[in-house]
Amino acid sequence: MNSVRASSRRPRRVSRPRPVEPERNNQERDEDVPADMVAEESGPGAQNSPYQLRRKSLLQKRTVCPAKANMEGASTSTTDNFGHRAKRPRVSGKCQDLSAPAEQYLQEKLPDEVVLKIFSYLLEQDLCRAACVCKRFSELANDPIIWKRLYMEVFEYTRPMMHPEAGKFFQINPEEYEQPNPWKESFQQLYKGAHVKPGFAEHFYSNPDRYKGRESMLYYDTIEDALGGVQEGHFDGLIFVHSGVYTDEWIYIESPITMVGAAPGKVADKVVIENTRDSTFVFMEGSEDAYVGYMTIRFNPDDKSAQHHNAHHCLEITVNCSPIIDHCIIRCTCTVGSAVCVSGQGAFPTIKHCNISDCENVGLYITDHAQGMYEDNEISNNALAGIWVKNHGNPIIRRNHIHHGRDVGVFTFDHGMGYFDSCNIHRNRIAGFEVKAYANPTVVCCEIHHGQTGGIYVHEKGRGQFIDNKIYANNFAGVWITSNSDPTIRGNAIFNGNQGGVYIFGDGRGLIESNDIYGNALAGIQIRTNSCPIVRHNKIHDGQHGGIYVHEKGQGVIEENEVYSNTLAGVWVTTGSTPVLRRNRIHSGKQVGVYFYDNGHGVLEDNDIYNHMYSGVQIRTGSNPKIRRNKIWGGQNGGILVYNSGLGFIEDNEIFDNAMAGVWIKTDSNPTLRRNKIHDGRDGGICIFNGGRGLLEENDIFRNAQAGVLISTNSHPILRKNRIFDGFAAGIEITNHATATLEANQIFNNRFGGLFLASGVNVTMKDNKIMNNQDAIEKAVSRGQCLYKISSYTSYPMHDFYRCHTCNTTDRNAICVNCIKKCHQGHDVEFIRHDRFFCDCGAGTLSNPCTLAGEPTHDTDTLYDSAPPIESNTLQHN
């Protein structure tokens, strides 16, 4: 492409400046001056004067020839920095005293204001000569106001443009600069440049007297002419392009030139280079160290959508080029292609402090193994992506502000790579960052936020590393991963999204590690449709919805995360999903800890699940997870709730200190519980009711406040080889037409007794050992005590209970046998049944006080069964 472009471009027009008389060499310049007559320039900084000026010593006794002295005052040379230096005249033998009154007055007594006024008419060469006269003149000739006027006349800048080294330009505030005269310092640094100033070249070369001393300056009417001057060796390649609009010039750069805009105020706004037919700037091989800065570069074709513009751009940087593009405004109105195109092996530009905005196509396009440094740029409001990286392009992009794009912010695809560091990417119409088709970028320390769709979108086998970023306030998920993509999402803060935090679907994979995910409107992490990520070491908390949601055959390994303080379930598993949840801490949720429903499966092992407002784990509607070696405690609604045909293998868990039953089994559920330790519950150990079933085998059930196992309302479990002991109520209670199979269980040292069967209950029993129980109920009955004395209203001892027709007790009231004998002696009483209750007579809720109990208590409206658990209403929020 380069050779075609080079051969097809039109020939350059070169306006040749007037020839400059060649300098004499230093030896010839100094050989006419005796050594003892030469001294360095006096005044501040004279030891290292930037111009290396020399003058004669002004000693009181020294004499020179008057005629020659006048010549010398006009011809004292300057350095090469200010161009041609004339030959120093020889000193005559005839002389007169330099301390004559006129000269003394001029040097010592003429007021500063007058001297400054005189100096204000001098050009830079003459000012340097005047500085050689004496210390006073040196100080006055370095006046910043004088140099500012000269500087602005030549360069137009209203602030000094410093050029301390090749490829580096920056403007300064002169009041804050450490040196006393930044205008003069900048003049020195920029002096050797040529100038493109349309219409001025003819005036300059037509008035040699007016510009005497500036013979080394070169002026051109067009940029093409200036580039031709570089090729022909007229100057070293520093070009100042002055204020104006330069249209349809063919700017093909094949050498290490430096081209800088020169204008007052905001320089780049006033130097405009535009092309309507071809790429505005083309950098070709040979332009390795070229520099272009402080100008507006536009490609503005008449036909904005024609296909032949596809290869045209504002800036085109090709193979083996490494130019610097600095402080430029880049605009493109063509609807195809890109504003900046960097392509080819060895393309490594530095593009910094540029504004690539309002383009009708892609802002920055890096492809075909190109690289480069792109720093501190503003990239906004482009019709397509702010940045495209494709086909093994591998740029380094730092501190760019990429925002308000009409498409995606950054798009890497087709094996594109890149290192993106500390960029601010926000308010783009699609995702802030999109990765597709084997692209593999690295994105670190960026802020990706307020995207009108998502934050990061990785799809179609995309990869990438996203590390230590802030991803927040996006309208959709903070991170999307889909279609066999496998990125690494590590150490990010993903928060306050209008939907979820991380969304993995459609066979997505990925490593989601050590992120802080919080405050999102939907689930912190959502895994669905055969996706199988690794999720570990994350904090997922304070979400407005759930913590982790695995559904529609989602999979994944979810380990060592902390999931807490979410509004809905900490973890949901549903609709055929089979994740592995291992060594997580799931706690302090406002509903359930882990919720399996609608055929949710998977493995839940070695987790700490605690302090939830509902139960620690819920299993329902055909779900069949493996729950093993977990610690489940502090649930306000129990440890594990299995209901609505739930299943599950619940093995080797420790379930303790729950406000209600350690395990609830109800409504046709049929789990298997093996080798669990269920203890120190604030209610019962295991409660099975409403048609619940299950196999309870080899569990240790101890130190619970209510019955170790309560079986009620048509339930029929199998209890085998369990140890039920040290309970504060009964060991096993079976009531309300329930049945059970009890085999080889050990029931001992329970306060109320070992086994209690209500009226009408039939149980299959074999090889059980019921021993050494405290039998507090039978002892209280035999002592004639009211059973309320041993139960209060917090326990439900099982014994015969009655009602009293004389006292008009209701079906909700129960009276123990001793109160019938003592308090209701002679009344019309009726035996109801042998079942669980507490005595309303002893509780003081009947009309007549109990003579066996102590002080009455408030009415508790006796219940004949444990309080039912709260079922999760999470589904209502889907």
C-alpha cells in the first residue's frame, strides 16, 4: 500500500528561501581577536549562557579605535542557535578612552525605561549583542516582556512552548516557571525551525532589512513545500505550521520530521489540516521518530459513505513507523473506516493528549500486529467503537477517557490484544468494553461505568484479563460472559449495577476471583444455560436481590467466597443446575442461605452457613442436592427445610443453634440424612410433618430445647441407628396420625422421656434402646404436679389431656390430669386424647385459678404442634 501511495502522489512544490551567506568556521571567527581581549558575557547565568555570547571587557583603562568600536558594536556575533554570525573585525592600534562621558552615560546613567524602549525595537540577534556590552545591559536585554513580544511575533504562542528534547513539546505558565525568562529559553529551543505561514514568505524575503539577523529562518506557503525543504536538506526538519486551514495537501511523511502547530490561545483549534480526498496524514517507513503536535487533523470527504474511502483516515500509520502524535484534535466525517488507523508489523506510534471525537466511524483502529503507546487521550461521541483492536494488534493504552460513544467503548476481536491501564470508560451506548472471537486483552485499574447496556461483554470465545477495575452503575450486567468465552475477572469492584454484577450464560466459562460484588439490583453472580465458571474468593454482599443465582442447567465451581447481607437468597440453585459450592461463608442474609428449587441439584460441601432470617438451606420441588460437611447455624427459621417433594442427601453436617428445628421435612419430601450432628437447637432437632418422609440414619441428635425428633400429620420416616440424647424435652414424639419405622436407635438421657406416642399412632419398632431417660413427665404426674410446672408455655409434654365443660373450655384449651383431679374436681370433664400440649389451667388462662401452679401467665393459645417454618418467597422476585 505504501509504494502505491508513494508512486501516485503528486510532485511537491518547493519554494526555495533566499540563500544564506555561509558561516565561517570558529577558528576563522576567533583568530582575529587577541585572547586577552575576549571575556564571557556578564550578568546572571553568564557562566552557562544559552547563546555562548562573547564581548570585549569594559575596563576603565582600556582603549580601542573609535571607528572600529562602532563596527564592533554592530557585529558582535551570536551563537549558531540564532543563525549566521558575521566575521569579527580586527582591533585597530589607534584608540581612545572608553570612559568618554557619552558612552558612560549610555551604559550607566540612561534610565532603564529609556534603555528598555530602545531594546524593544531590536530583534533577537541585536538583543544578544547588546547583552554583551555590560552587566546592566545584560539584565535589561533579558527582560521577559521584550522577549515575549519577539517570541509571539515569530511563533504566535501566548504561552511559552518548551522543547527540551526531541519529541517533547509542552506549554507552560510563565508565572510558575522556575527560570526568570521562559520566553527567551523557548526562543532558543525553537529557533532552528522552519515556518509554514501562507502569504508571509514573500513578505519576509522581500524585506531583508526589516528582518536582518533572521536570515537563517525559513518560511513556506504550504506544508508540502516545507516537507520538500526537509528532503532537499534546507533545514533539519522542525516545522511550525501557523494559524490557518490547510486543505487537500498531500502529507506523506517518510522522514523523522517534527511538525508543530503555532498559534495564539488554544493552538490546536487554530491550526487545521484537512483533506477531502485522501488520508490527511500518512506515516510511512522512514518516519520512525517523526512528531506531529498541536493541530486539528480532519478527513472530511464530500461523499461521506463512498466505499472508496474505506482506506482513508485522518491519520494512517503503517509498517515500521513510530511517530509521536501529541495534543491533536482528530475529526473524521466519513462513515466508513476510522479516524486513526495503525496497521502492520512494526507500527508503534505514541499518540498522547489527543482528542479523537465526534467521528462518524471508529475513533482509533489498531490491527495487523500493530502496537504503540496511547496515553491521556479523549475519545468520545464516535459513531462506532471508540477503539478497535483486531488481528493481533497489541497496543498499550493508558489513562484514556473513552465516553459517550454511539456504539461500544472499546472493541477487541479477531485475536486482538492490548494492555489497557487506568482508562475511564463510561456512558457508551453499548458495552464499555467488548471482547470477541479469540481476542485476549488485559484491562487493569480502569473505571467502566454508566454503560447504557453492560460494562464488559465477552462472547464468542473471547478471553482477556480484567484486573483491579471498578465496574459500576451500568444499565445491564457489570460483566457478561457467554458463548464459550473464558476470561479472568480478578480483583474488581463490581457494584451498584441496574441489573446484575456478573452474568455468565450460553456455555460461558471464566475465572471469577477475588472481586468485591455488591449493591447490584439483581444477583451478584448469575450462571445459566450450561455455563461452568470458577467462582472463588469473592465477596458478594448487600445486593438488592440474591447473591449467586445458578439456573437453567448452570454449573460451575463456587468456592471460598463470602456471600452475605443480600436481600434474597445467598445462593439459588434451580432448573436442572448442578454447581459445586465448597468452603464458602454464606451468612447474614435477609432470607435463605442456600435455596434449591425446581430440580436444582449440585453439591454443597464444607460451607459455613449461618445467621439468616429464614433457614440456612431450603430444598423443594424435586431438587436433590448433596449437602455434606457443612456447618449450619443461627437460622431464624431453622437449619435445613425440605418441603414440596424436595429430596437431597444431607450427610456429615453440623447443624446447631437454630431458632427453630435443625431440620424440617414436610409436604411429601423424602431426603436422606446420615451422620449429621444436630444439636443445641432453640427448638426441636428434626421435625417431620404434613406427609414428610425421609431416611434418618446414624445421626447424633442432642441438647435440643424441644423433641429430638418430632413426627406429625401423616408423615412416615424411617429412623435407623440414630442416637437421640440429652434433650431438654422428649427423645422422639409421634403424633397426629403419623407413623414411623424405628430401628436400632439409642434414645437416652432426655428430660421428658425417651419415646412418646400419641393416641392412634402405630409405629414399627425393632432393636431400639430406650434407656436412662429422666422421665420428668411421669414423675410430675406421680407427684401430683401440674405439668405446666415442667413445661411452661415453651414446651409441649405428651400425656393425657382433658377439657372441662363446667369451665366452658374450648377446643384450643387443654388441662392436665392432675389439674382435673385437683382444680376441676367434681366438674363435668372429658378425656380428649394422649398428645402434646401444655396445661392451660396451670398457665392461668382459664376462669378459675390453678391450685397446683404458681402465678398465672399470659394466654398463649395452646398449639398442639411446633410452629411451622417460613417458606422462602424468593420465587416471587424472579
